[in-house]
Amino acid sequence: MDFELTQDQREIQGLARDFARAEIDPHAAAWDRDHKFPRTLFGKLAELGLMGTCVPDEYGGAGADFLSYILVLEELSRADAGVGVTVAVHTSAATLPILAFGTDEQRSRFVPPLARSSGSRMGDTPARSSCLRARTCRPRPRAGSAPSSSMPSMCG
């Protein structure tokens, strides 16, 4: 079994790492000290496609696999856990459940603005980086009766 990251995964990881070093690391201590939440940071994350890393391209996401999403969370959290957990909750508790359990109308109505979310007003920032835009997700067929097996794959 090969446990090496793919080239795409390494690129996404590097993108998130570079962003975290440039945009989060220099400010994280001050945000904590001053009890500030970096709302504008989420617009920048959205511009790079990092607010919808593993959301399928047809819904406005980057279409990367789930491991790439976890690598993004790891790099953001390394710089500031609050930023990482905010992206995680945004994706895992809001966007992905709509993809998995929403109707077609709900998915088309709510997921694209969430995938492009700027953190202040949904859908403010539709741009995604070319690095992430090129990724695709491969849905798995629904099978079985257990909720986990009937949940469509959003990533990977």
C-alpha cells in the first residue's frame, strides 16, 4: 500500500501552508490577545478555493479529495486552531451534510454559496485557484442500507 501523497495533494498542502505562513502566522497571537476573529481572512481562503476544497466542482467547489481537505485543515490549524476549526465546521457541519442528504434543489441552492463563502456574505467570492479548480471528485454509487454506505462520496 502506498502512503505517499499524490502530486495534487502535495500542491494543495503547499498552497495551504504558504497561505497560513503568510496570512495567519504573523497575526494569530494578536488575534488571540485582542480577542479578534479574522473575518476578512475567509474571503482570502475562498479566493483560493479552500472554503470548498472537497466540494464537487459542479457545486462551485474545488473538487479535491477528502485527504486534500484534511491536509488544508492541518496546515491552517498549525498556524491558528481557530481558523482551522472554522473551516472544518463550515465544510463538515454545513456544506457536506447538504451534499449528502439535501434534495437536488437544496444542493444547487445552498452548496455553491457555501463553497465560495467569503465568511461574511455567502457567495461574495466565486473565484478559486487554478490549483484547486482542476481537481475532480469521483462519486461512489449508493449501496446498502446503513447511513454511511448510502451517503454519496463528496471527496475521494
